[in-house]
Amino acid sequence: MTYCLGIITRTGLVMAADSRTNAGVDYISTYQKLFDFSVPGERAIILSSAGNLAMTQEVLTLMQRDLKGQAEISLHTLPNMYEIARYIGGKMRQVTDSNRQWLQQDQIDYQCTFLLGGQIRGEGHVLYLIYSQGNFLHATPETPFLQIGETKYGKPILDRTLNYEISATAAAKCALLSLDSTMKSNISVGPPFSMVMYEADSFLVKHRAEFVLGDPFLVKVRKFWETSLRQAFEAMPDIQWHEKLEHPAPMDSPASESVRDDR
Amino acid sequence: MTYCLGIITRTGLVMAADSRTNAGVDYISTYQKLFDFSVPGERAIILSSAGNLAMTQEVLTLMQRDLKGQAEISLHTLPNMYEIARYIGGKMRQVTDSNRQWLQQDQIDYQCTFLLGGQIRGEGHVLYLIYSQGNFLHATPETPFLQIGETKYGKPILDRTLNYEISATAAAKCALLSLDSTMKSNISVGPPFSMVMYEADSFLVKHRAEFVLGDPFLVKVRKFWETSLRQAFEAMPDIQWHEKLEHPAPMDSPASESVRDDR
């Protein structure tokens, strides 16, 4: 599995990804899932991918070939992020079309998704989620994050801490906690984690971080977070129970009336 | 959807459930999912259910009929919890067999699961998860909780705070946070929440709680938890970035070498 996360705030973008892939639990590998296609000073383009690895790699390869062959249409020539999302979606459709029949007949899941974050000179910074079918949506201030892959474990911390107005630096901390929570609860998501932070209107991805297993900072953050949670937990008020000291009516049983009648 | 959670600790059991069911997002209802079949002083039996509601209701009805008809074999006559788990599994198989053909031909998901917690005089307290197929497993000190339904959102908080040696009172707080996290992140899980706490060797379910939407205690706990998380979050050390101030090598791109060659 995979977990990739994109966060957009008023002042920037954060994109983060784990690097574990698996075909069943007995074939686990490490692959980079966060890719920087920026042209410093002109356009910031960061991509992350989840889903069928053969599909996402082929999509990336096709886009690289366009870059290498200096094709008329590529990640470096398209005029805005919307067109880039459409272009990536088009590549996904192309790769899907060329493989679907063979994958379908063996019931192989060929779904894949991309997160695309960035900014091209002349427009604001944006964050897209591009579906396997090639269509896409963008994050908005009301819901300033998008996730792909194994999304559920890492969502509660985002729901509690994120909003569009926090700093990109704070958003990066949210992202790390979200990845770490996911990794702790699901063995199919694992380090190294890659993360980038992009400051709006800089057209330059200045902040990168990679956390390998046992990275001292990652260990420190996890320890800090677990201690903080435990302290918060210990300070939490006790539950107010309805004490029923003798013969509690079996009211929680759907048979309560009839069971009682029979006694 | 549904979220039910059982926790076993050295000194007791906690069982908790939400009460939301849905058939699609446009048909949401409230159903009790936590049932107490205890015989005070002799046996504590608490059940919770997830999955296809018609299936779980029929399983419960069959068990109630055995109780009402004073059948030789019932939740109140079986000699130990293992036999009770087998009995419930048997009812699930029976209900599945009598419906499978009609549900399968319309591709309806008829899976359901039960959590069974309790204790019968003469043996220790136990927690079982009974699968749709009628087989089951029990929780152990290494992994002292079992979940059914929408399990992922509520797992990180358990992974960070729970262990077998904490008090049942603390386990109940974990359970409430786990339910609340799930509810916050997934609209298909919702209040009222039901919860019971059972003290080992008491053979009496003394502690019950129900939290309706807007329950002052639930509101207080949520506010407390969110404030605590935010404070912890603000105190968290900043990420140590690798600052790359000019022309970052596009090393994160799989095309990095070739792209660079072309420039």
C-alpha cells in the first residue's frame, strides 16, 4: 500500500509520501513516490502516486519521455496547472487503455491515483487529485488536504489540527504526524518518508526532507507525540457511568421485555 | 457503517459501539448495536454487531427465541464463553445459509461480524471476534482490542494509548476517543454511542454509559482532546529541512539523469 498526502494552505503547499509498495505481504519493496518536476524560478511541480506501480511508473515514464524528447506538450511547456492535471490524466487514460484488457481478464486492480501540487508563474498555487479515470478535483480552503492510498489512519489527526490558515511549517508537522500514525497502524505503509514544503510565489521547492527508518528526528517526534498523547489522555476526565448496582434491567438487549417476562 | 470496539485488560472489559446504520448515504438510521445478555451474578455476556443489519438482527432474534423458549442450548445455558462463541457462529452460519442465494444473486454484501465479551463463573474474562463465516478469534494481552465495522480511523489512538495493563477505566477513555475520532472523520459512524465496562470476576455489568449527540460530557471530552492535541502539536519540534537554496537537483524525479542530460 501507499500513503500520500497533499496539504494546501494560504501560504504554501506540503506534499508527503511513504515509500513502501507491496504485492501481497510477502513482497515488500521500497519505491520513491514523490517526484519533483519543477523548473526553479518558473514553475513548481510536485507529484506523488499511489496504486498499481506498473501503471504509475509507466505514466511517469511517458511524461519523462516527453521532457527528454522536448515534446511540444510536456510538464515544462504547459501554461498552467489545470492543463498539467489534464495532461497527466490523459497519460493515465492512455496507459490504462493499453493495459486494461490484460489486467481485467486476470482481475488485477489497475487503479492508480496522483496528487499534483505546484504553481506556475502567473497563477496561484494549487493541489489536485487525479483519479485513475483521468479526471480530477482540487483542494479548497474548506478541505485543504487530499490523500491517496491508505488514507484512513492518517485522517483523524488532519481533521483535528489542519486548516487553511495555518503556516506551511505547521502543515508539514501535521503531515509528518499523519504519516507516522498511518505507519504505526498499518505495516503496508513505511519509511523512508519523503516530504517537500513549497512556499507560494517562490517558484522554487526549497524545503525537502527524507526520513529513513530510525531517523533521529522521526524517533524524537514519535516519542514526543506519544508522550503528549499519553499526558493528555491521563488528564482526560473520567467517564460518567450510569451505575446500576443490582439487577440491571437488560435494557440493552433487544429481547429485554420478553426475556424479563419469562423469568 | 458501524464502529464497534472491544478492549480486554487484565482487570476487565470495555465494549463500545456507535448506533448509525446506513444503506447508502441517503438512508441513515439509528439502531442499537450493543446488547447485554448477562445473568447478574452468574454470567456477563455483551455483544455488539456490525455488517448487514438484516443478518445481525436475525441472528439476535434466533438467540432471543432460544432464551424465550427456554431452549436447552442458549446464551444462558452454555457452560463457557468458547461454547457461546461457537453457538453465535452457528447462528450466523444458519442465517447466512438461509439467505445467501438470494443476496448473492443481487450482489448484496451479507457479511456481518460480532464482538462477544464477557465471563462465566469458573473461567476468566474473554473477548471474541466472530466472523461472518462463523469462526472466531480472541483478543490476547499482546493485542488487547478487537474492532469491527469502520475500524481504521479509530485504530491510531488505540495503538498509541492502549495496553493490557491499563485500568478498565482508562480503557474506557481510549474507547471513547477511538469512537469520537471515527465519528469526526467518517459521517457513517455517529452517536448515540453506547459503552459498557465490566470488572473481571464481578459477573455483573455495573457500568453503562450512553452518549447522545451533543451530550455535555462528549462535547467536553472532544473539546479537551482537541485542545490537548493542538497544544501538543504547537509544542512539537519543527521539521529539519534540507534547504536547497538554488537549483535543486531534480533528484526526486525518476527522470532526473536524463532530464539533466538534456539541459
